[in-house]
Amino acid sequence: MHELSIATAIIERAGELARADGTEAVSAVTVRVGELAGVVPDALSFAFEAARDGTALAGARLVVEPVLAHAYCGACAAEFPVGMPPFFWCPHCDRPSSDLRSGRELEITGIE
């Protein structure tokens, strides 16, 4: 379960940012998780709750913002969802695409 190591890294980084801002406690952390990031949002939330005890984030909640995977087709200039499992074939012009525009995100976007 690599979500535990990701949750631990989120807690450490959010704690560092809070201390740098002169704050001792964090009430929420918002993260964007891409559909193709290889992270299960429910498992990440569970791991976050287990790992936050005894830290500045002990009472914090994790807000997960899902990001759908989209690719771009250069042949017809269309952006389209690739889904899961990913299918990189343009539904508009019936050609393959290798230009993934979103879906791999795993980033902290907010700390309260």
C-alpha cells in the first residue's frame, strides 16, 4: 500500500509549510489526484487518517480533488477523455494520440 508513504509525505510537507507560515496546526489539506496517478483516493484518505496522529495535522481532514485523464489529438485538435483503463484513440477522427494533457497529477493544492 504505497498510499501510506504518499500520505506520510503529504503530512510532512503540509507540516513544513504550516511551520514556515508560523502556524502550529492544520485543519485541512487539499490534494489533486489524477485518474492515472496510480493512487486509490479511498486508500489515500484511510492512510492519511492513520498517519496524521501525533503530528500538526492530527485533526486535519484530507480533501481529494479527482482529475480525469484527457488526451489531445493533434490530427483534429480535439481533447478527449481516455478513461480507465486508458484508451488513447481519438473518438473524433479515429486516430491514436500520445499527448496526455491531464490525469497524472498528485499535488498539494491547498492547506488550511
